[in-house]
Amino acid sequence: MAFNPRKFKKILIANRGEIACRIIWTCKEMGIKTVAVHSDVDRDSLHVRFADEAACIGPAPSAQSYLNIPAIISTAEIFNVDAIHPGYGFLAESAYFAEICDACNIKFIGPPARVIRLMGDKIEARRVMHEAGLPIVPGSPDAVTSEEEGIKLAREIGYPVIVKASAGGGGRGMRIVRSEQELGKALETASTEAAAAFNDGSVYIEKYIERPRHIEIQVLADEFGECIHLGERECSIQRRHQKLMEEAPSTVLTPEMRKTMGDAAVAACKKLGYSSAGTCEFLLDVNGNFYFMEMNTRIQVEHPVTEMVTLADIVRNQIRIAEGEPLGYTQDDLLIVGHAIECRINAENPETFAPSPGTITAFNLPGGPGVRVDTFVYSGYQVTPFYDSMIAKVIVHARTRELAIARMKRALEAMVIEGIKTTVPLHLKIMDDPRFRAGDIGTDFMEYFLAKNGKKAAAQ
Amino acid sequence: MSADKEETGARRARNAQRPAPSVNMEELRELIGLLRENGLAELELENEGFRVRLRRESAASEPASHGAAPPPAPAPAAHAPAPTPAHPGTHLGTQATTAAAQDQDLHIIPSPIVGTFYRSPSPTADPFVKIGSNVGPESVVCIIEAMKLMNEIQAEATGEVVKIYVENGQPVEYGQPLFGIRS
């Protein structure tokens, strides 16, 4: 057993899937032992196999396994871990879970519970970050409680407006409204959807930015107030507010704009008392104005594109920071080299987006220069219908965007997954799209792309 | 994080490594106690200048004991041919699950939660059930402790206890076989 001089000797990973594997890989490189937790249907998942220790914590439904706080803490105590890494999703942005970890003397790898709670309330987050110097989209500062109030506000802001859930995320509880006649119904349906999804029906109204880009800034902050940014990720290619593909750097951000947005995010995070890795999400309009949307207080699915172009290991930094180490980098150390693209491979029909669970009968991973695949499946693996449909992420890195697109194409062509349907063919088509290749993308891209391809299919 | 909060045994063991400058018989006794209480097979403690390793032979039924170095992971993942890859490290419950798999004629009582298995209501009390005990659906057969809560587990079956798959004080996972009942 190699001597490990680190403060953390053992970490429990309160997650599943590719991110659990991703965290294990870094722990192995750091000489830290890992404990996997899993539901009974995930027994054959790779994170269980590659962790040093593992325990089944409950049945398939997440509420009884991956969201089961007593079972996770109980496992952490049985295996005597120093810290818990929550990954993304599940308990990653639960301030309550972070507090319980604190109370049990187990380090939660993430920002303080106070910050998680503050950023979890989207209305409060916008107010606080606006005070901390970030521009925000014009809109209601508080939840809209009546139709009259909504109408008055929307007139002030000017149509189109968007109605959003206060506790929202993932596109649920959102409605775009183009005229006053549509507003009443939109408020009602958004509120109903929000109540069903988040157990909180409060909604707010803001200016709807047409054809914006979704640009986010990755930050790293230590527990001593040092904070830097690692540049941006372009995440405009989304379907129903779910990201499909991400890249870094963005084709439209000049070094000056990167500095302006990055410095603003860093200044706000410093004021907030942020620590660990985090992401400030912005909308960027066609005139180069940017508006703060929300902050994700966790590692993100698309973090690898930043890792590729900056050579930083974000998970490693999260762990180091949680151990109480100083950041050790300054903003001047930031290096952005080449171009990276990530495609999310989902077990879905590439045309209808219907989930496609089943057994993977053949599986080939692409390799070669500049290709990284983060996954937890293998040939013979059974994709269950219990969790999200993402089974792998293919990430490529090359000197230029053009070379990265060529690299992604050949990587996707070599990615063989049989037995289930996946979104590989969809990504291959996007790689050939002239608008995508020209970097002419916005959050409306998929709408355009699907309409175009739908028409073609009908004509054939 | 406040240091004066009540701590579990396991956590105490870790915190104990920090201040202690050398080995002290009192602490060693405490460690041995911890090893027994928690049903651990092995315990290793490292501090500046010394290292203690305690191993308990009675728990020898566990193949890869907790804390022992796992064998190196086999073949790369992506092309793993077997649909059920064997876990290379320590997996709670593997031993009992394998044992119970051979007892197909028995009704198995699985653990409903992850936690620590206790056969009796207190260390000095008699076990709830023994081999040969007759149980009904509401008979309490054991306690599973999770986060300091003692959860009484009922048989939910009628018959005679013929197998006990786990030892007192052993950690168990969700779904792990605890008892075999012949009806």
C-alpha cells in the first residue's frame, strides 16, 4: 500500500454513472481510496467495480437509494470516509445534505451549505449576484403572485417575456410569452408544472432574449478567498433546455470579452464567499451583452471540455480545495490551448428522443489522438429505465475548431453501440450541418436543425 | 464543523490519530474494543512515528477484509466480456449473498437498509433468535443500526431459523441476506 500523505485517505462517491467513474479516476491518481454506493440495479455498473469498497444502499428508485441520506451517511460511517463527493444531480446541490455531512464531521466536497442554499433559490440568486456586480436580464425581482402584477411587469419589460419557476432547472416550469393574451395561461401552466416538479409553484417573469447563446464561466475558488476562472464553455446546443453538446472556447468570445465575463464572475464569487468548483451561466445576446442566469454549485456534466483546453483537472481541484489547500494558481496561469467538443451520448432514439433502455450487445470505444470517453457501460451492460439516459460522453481536443469537428466525426464513426438506440447518429449529422460548422449557433439551433432534418425526411 | 459533537466509534478512531504522540495501552484497548464492536476484521492506525495493525481471526470468513489492499483491478473496463464483473475490492454483502444463493429452498430475510447488524437488543441480552427458533411474521429477528438509530427487523415469514448469514456487529448492505427460514 503506497503511503498517502494527503489529508483525505478515503472518499465516498454519492453518485452513479460516468461521473462516479470520473471521480474514481482522479482519486486513484491522488492515492485516495474510494467507496462506491449503488442501488440494487446498479450492481454491475463500472463505478462499483472500480471503487476500492462498495455497498448497496437501496432499491432502484433514486429516492430510496441515491437520494437516501441516512443510507449514504450510514455507509460513510461504516467505511470511515473523510469526505463525500456528490458528483452532479442527486444530492449535489442539496444544502441539507451538505449540512448533515458537516454535522457528521464528514467533509462535503463542494461549496458551503449556505452558498448552495442561496444559489438554489433562483430569484434570490439573481438578486444577490446582481448586487455582487453581475448584469441580469430585466425582470421581476420577486415571484409573481397575480396575473395583474404579471401584466404590469411584462408591459414594463416589453414582450417577448419568459415565465420561469423560482425553484427551477432543466426547463421545467418555463414558458415563452409573446403577447399579453398568452400571459395568464402561461403563468398558470408554468406554476402548475413548477409545483409538480419542485414542490414550489412560485414563478417569475423576465425579458426573453431572442436567439441568445448559452455561455458559462467555470470558476475555482479556495477556502481562503482566492478565486480564478477557467474560461468559458459554449452550451447553446440544447433541446428543451437540456444540453446535447458543448465546446470550449466559444467561437464568438474575444479575449477582451472573456476577460470581462470571467472577471465579473470571479468578483461575484469572491463577494459570495464561494469555494470549490462552480459555474456561472450567462445568456449572451447578438450584441455581446451578457446576463447572469444562475450558478451551478457543483461539478458539471460538460466540465471535460474545460479540462481539455486548460489542462486542469477540475475534480482534483475540488478535492484539494476541500482538503483545505490553497488554490495555488493565479489568473495569469490560465492557459487555453486548442479547441474541445463534447457530445453527450444518450440511450435514446436519435429522431424521436424516446428513451431506449436494454442490453448493450456490442460496444466499441473510439480512441486515437485527442479523444476522451467518459462512461460507465460496457458490452453486456443492461441500461435500466430508472435514471437519466446519458451513457457516455465523447470529448475531443484538437488545435482548431475545424480539426476538432473532423476528430469528433471520426470518433463517433468508430463508436459502436449495439442493442440499444443512441444519439450517436444525431451528433454525426450535427457535425455536418453548415450552420454548426460556421459556428453560427444559438439556443434556437436544435429547433432549426430538427425542422430542417424533419423536412428532408418528409421529402424523401 | 464542531469538534464537540457526539462522534461515532469509527470517527473517534480517526480523530484519535491526530493528537496522540505515541502508543498508549489505554488507547490500544479502546481500539481493540472498536474492532470487536464494529465487527471489523482488520484495523490499521498510522501516526507520526508508529503504526498499529490489528487483525481479528474470528472474522476470517470475510475474504477481503475491510481496509486491506484490494488486488489490482483486472482488464480494462470498456471491453470487459463478462456481463457481471467481479468486484475487485471489498463489497459489503458479497459473502452472505453467495452463501444464501446455495439455499434456494429457504425463505431469505434480506436487510432492508445499509447499517450494522445486531443479533440482540443490547450487548448483554440474549439474541432475538437462534438456529432452531420458530418465528412468525412479526417476530423481531435482529436490529440494524444506521446513523445511531436502532431499526428492529421483523421476519415477515413463518418458520424455523436454519441459517444466519452474518455475524453480530457486522456491517450489512441493502438486500443482503441475513437469515434463512424453513417454513
